Amino acid sequence: MFKHSIFLRIYGGLVILVVLVALFGYLLVQIINYQRAQEYRESLTDGISYIITEGISRQPNAQQKLDWISDASDLLELPIYFVDASKVSLTRTEKKRIDEQKAAVRYDASNAVTYVILGIKDDPNHYIYIRVDNFNERQMKALPVFIMDYLVYYPGQEKEYLQKLQSKFSYSVSIENIQNLPLDSEQIGRLRLDHSIVLYRDNATTRGTNVSIVSPMSNSYSQVLVLGPIPLFNWMPVQLAAGITLLSLFVLSLGVYGLLVPMQRKVRQVNHALNGMKAGDMSIRLPVDGSDEMASLASSYNSMSDHIQRLIEAQRELMRAVSHELRTPVARIRFGMEMLAEDDDYDSRLQQVDMIDKDIEALNNLIDEIMTYAKLEQGTPSFDYEKVVLLEVLEQVAMETEALKTQKEIILDAPPEYLEVDAEYRYLHRVVQNLVGNAIRYCDNKVMISGGVNDHGKAYICVEDDGAGIPEQDRERVFEAFARLDDSRTRASGGYGLGLSIVSRIAYWFGGEIRVDESPTLGGARFIMTWPAKRFKSEKKNYLKGMIEGKSE
């Protein structure tokens, strides 16, 4: 179905393309967000990882280091392990991050667990291994404690060292005056009680929620340590959504372009051919690719071009032949009229009148042949198909031929009386009449007429004679208008060169064909015309008729 309709194919292609682009966009978002989430986790851990590694490295011995780690584990309420470096397999990227005093973060999506691996300054043989099942407000409030522990080694220089520390953090870390912060009395009271507070804010300008952690300073009541704002992870930021949308539209436009280019190319070919036809070039033909509407259009154009070209050639040949064929009887009529004017003998005048009458009859026959041929050649004739008893047509033509007293033997190989075929009676009679008339002119003594339906469901009419036959190289030419293989014999027998052309055109409009070969029975020429014995239109009419009759019953 899709291959026969270019519009359905384009529509189906667009639907498939949209689905593929949507799937592509979804997968692209997932891949990008996976990378963004990983970078987000790493950015959140970079600063605190540096603080932890610095805190551990400050411990003078191994036991104190272990004690510091234990205290950090209790503070964070997270399991922290002191492991041998040889037991941990790191990727090149993870090794590089640890060397830079950053954390290597691994996320187990199946269990929703994050593993953080930290290096220890001046101890390359051990790593800090942290398992993070969840990260809540408890862990958030613990972060300022680690920073305070780091700043305690720099009394009076907290702000200076905090500025140096800022490069390790992806978010702001600063010491602010408490009155400069948008805090209510309850929050200030909690700070006075030496409690850290977490502020959640929904910032419409950044289209996301952020978190700030405010912790009191041990050596100042007017200043606090502020971490943040820390943006929470946004799965679909405006930039990402816009980028994915634009990329999807670009891919979709490329797909639409790919679907329409072949159609555009075919339309351009049709336009070129039509312009060529307009300029008088009838030789251009379109390639027929596939079986869709454009292929049907190309085929129809080629058929139209062939038909127009044939019409032009036939018109030229017709005008030439008509002028040639009319000249002889007109000349004889003129000669007869001159003889009538000069001849006083009654019998001679009657003879001249008879000859003029025959010439006029010949002109009428020629005009009838020309008009029939022109009607069949220049357009689709109106055929009224009906059930025709084939035997009746053959018997009628045989009887009409015998009535002409041609002194030739007509042999009728009669088909069954019940045999009916779909045909236009008038044109079928004309076919048999022309074939038999042609055989009569060229036979020696016998003409055989037969018909029936072959094994392929094709009706056929066969006319054979015992004449000299037609050479194989000339068998196609006999169906050309005004073609004469033996001009003198044709003129002597009264032919015009149109009979077989008319038969050929009728066979074409019947949806059949006409061919000529050698008669195996009589030895002369054998003409066989075949066409569908049952037509779809007729079958459809009969079906509908049966349906109507069935309902009426």
C-alpha cells in the first residue's frame, strides 16, 4: 500500500521520522543528563573532598588519622573507610581527579548509591572510601563544620584563606554579616544557639531551587559562614531543552528534506519534459521508477507523448495518403465526365456512368475507412461492451462474403453456439469483416474462419488463407496505415491500406493484440486477434445485478 502511494509514503515517513527524532531526543537527554548528573555530583564533592583530605593530612600519625576519620563518619552519619589503594581499581579519569585532590565519584543507579573515593595527601597507599546512601539536611549541616575545622588553623585570617579556598568549590563559600542576610527572628535565634540552618529558595529567574547553608562562627556573633546558594540538579534546564528542541527540529527538517527531494526531482523532470513538449520536442520520455503516483504520472506522460507523437505522424501520413488515394478516383471521374460530354452513343454513356458510380462508391468506402481509422487513432472510442455470441458474428461475415460471389471457398470452423464473449458487436464485426476481406484479396482459393476462448481466458478470432503468405520481415508493417507490401496487387484488389490498421487499433482498444504468422493448415497468412473474454466492468455489473436480484427476492 505504501509503495503505491507517494503521499502515504511521505506521511508514514514523517510519522516514523517524528518517532525516531523523539526517541533520539529522549536518548540524547538521558545521555546528556547522565553526564550532567555526574559532573554535578563531582562539583558538589570537590570542595569538601579537599577539606577532608587536608584535615586527614594534618594528623601527625596513623591512629589520629583513623580517629579523625571516625569522627567525620559520625558527624556525617555516613560510613567512611580507610582502604588500601591496591584494592581499589581506578580509571584514568578517576586517578587524575584524585591526584588533583578532587573526589572520584561513582554512582550505582540500580541501588541509588553513590561512592566517593578520596586521596590522602602525602599517603598514596591509602584511599578514603565513602558510601552515600542518601544526602539529607544532616549531611548539609555537617559541611560547615569541616570548613570551620580547616579555618581554625588560621585565626584572624579566615576571610583570606576562605577566598583561597573558594577555587575548590563550585558554589559560593563566604563569611557574611548576619544583618545582611534575609533571615527571620526564629532563624537568627537558632544561629544564636549555635545551630546551623538550611535555606531553601525557589528562584524563578534561574528556573530552579537552590539551597544555602548558614552556620554560626565560633569567634563572632555578628558574622556567619554561608555556603551557597547551591543549585539543586535540574533535569531539564532551559538551555538544554532549547538545544534539544533545535537539534530535533534540525534533524526533522533534514528528514523531511530527504523525503521530499526525490519527489521534487521527479516533478522537475516532468516540468522539463512538458517544457520540451511545449517547444515541440516529442522525444523526451520520463523514467518510471517504482509504482507510486509519480511513477504513474511518468507512465501516463510517456503514454501521452507516444500517443501524441503517433497522432502527429498519423495525421501527416493520413494527409499524404488521402491526397494520394483521392487523386486516382477523382481523375477517373473527371475523365468519365469528359467522355460523357463527348460520347453520343447511349450504351457507351451508360458504361461511363457505371464506371463513375463505381468510382464514387470507391470514394465513399475510402472516406468511411479514413473516418473509422481517424476515430480509432485520435482518441478513446466509446465502446458499449455486451455479451456477444461469437458464432453469430462469424456466420454473419461468412454469409456476407459469400453473397459477394468472390468465387472463393469460405470455411467456417464454428465455435460452440453457447460461447459468449465481452465485446462491442459493431467493432468486432468490423474486425472479422476486414480480416476476411483481406484474406479474400490475397488467397488462392480458400479462406478459413475460426474463433473461441483459449486456455488463458482470452477470446480469439483467427482468419487463414492459402495465399502466398507474408514474409516474416514485413509482418509488422502490414498494420501500418496505408502500408502496401505489393502496391500494384493492392490496387488491383481494391485495398486502401487501412483495413489491417483499423483491426490493430480495435484490438488495442479492446485490450488485446493482433498478430500474423503462417497458417499451419492452409499454408498462407494467419491473422489472430485476442482480447479478454471477460472484462472487469462486466463482471462488476453482473455482480451488482446479482446483488440487486438477491435483495429483491
